Amino acid sequence: MYSPRPRPAPASAPVPFYEKVKQAISEKIYAGTWRPHDRIPSEAELVAQFGFSRMTINRAVRELTDEGLLVRLQGVGTFVAEPKGQSALFEIRSIADEIAARHHQHRCEVLLLEETRADFTQAAALDVEEGTLIFHSRMVHFENDVPVQIEDRSVNATVVPDYLRQDYTTTTPHAYLSLIAPLTEGEHIVEAVAATPEECRLLHIKEHDPCLLIRRRTWSTSHIVSHASLLFPGSRYRLQGHFSS
């Protein structure tokens, strides 16, 4: 179930236009008019419906996405998110969303997208038998045409059977997986590593330049959905978290 809606602002306080849009969209979600995985109207359609500016609509949709009520798939549309449990320990965001939040341009170069049999390491990461059919992808993410991440991901083919059919130049694996198999649990292991010669070439860095590797496993209910190795040049990335008691 979705958590209780926020209390409305006092009557005397002026309500910004984007908050009115957020409230209207939230009402439809809480009332069940728009259900999880439903596609909501486009920003252009919301502009016509509310009569507010594109900037106002964009802010409302962006904030609802950050709050977990919506999921945006670049080039596809915006969808109602699966309700999240209240025990989530941290937020995992798409690198495309992180880059967009900095008002920069994201693009992705797909290096590999294949169906394969899990080797020992992949099988252990996904908690499947060695030799199980899985999906494997490898890609480079760019921020303003500067490479900032190599993503190497193994995916449970049983949980996400259409993974290979997606266009990851218009969306990201994280965004697609979040829609199809919503995150209920995650695991991060962070390491400082040295890049291989090929990784140095892909990231446009020199040999011995420091790199940060995040090994990420995600679950949806009781199933491990994917295991991703995310390699960042140390000079272009910092790990940041916000916690509250």
C-alpha cells in the first residue's frame, strides 16, 4: 500500500502550481485510478490538461519520481511505480537520472547484449545453478560525452524475460528493471580498484588512475534480479549518502 498522503498546506499559505499538479497526480494514484505500471499522460498532455508551463509540469513529475510514486523511462514514458516498502535502507537511482539532476546530458553506448550460460561467478551472484540461462549486458555511460561509468550486468532471465529486447540507448537497465521487477532489497560492495587496459581505453583514463568499483545486487521480493559491476573513474565520481534515524 502507498503511505498516507502528506497533510495539505494551511489554507492561508499559497500553493505553488507544481504542488497542485503533484497533488492531482498523487490523488489519482492513491485513489487507484492510476495503478502500478500504468502509463500516465505525457508532459505535453499534462500541460494541456492543467494549463501550466512545461517547466511547472516537469518539476512536478520529476519530484514525484524522486519521491518514488512515478518511474520515468527515457524515450518510453512515465509510469506509476510499484509501492515501496517502508523498510528500504537506501535509494538506488539510475545514472541517467543522476546526470539529468545536474542538468547534463546522458547517453549510453551498448558494448554487449547477450544470452549466455552462467559461469561460477555469475551463478553465485544471482543465486542460480551454474550453467543456468541468464542475460548479460555491458555498456558505457557518458555525461556530456565524457565516459563516467562502465556497467557490466548479469540478469536473472526467469524474472526479466524481455531484458534483451529493450533499447538501452533510450532507457537504462536500472530504469527498466525498476519497472518490471521493483526493488525491495539491495546490496552494495564498494572497492578501490585498478582498471584494465581495455577499461582505461573505454573510460579515457591513464593506467594507474584510481577507479571506484561498486558491486550491486538487487532483489525483487525473494528473487535476485541482477548483479551489476559499476566502474567509475575516481576523478569523476563520489559516493554520497543521506541517512536519518
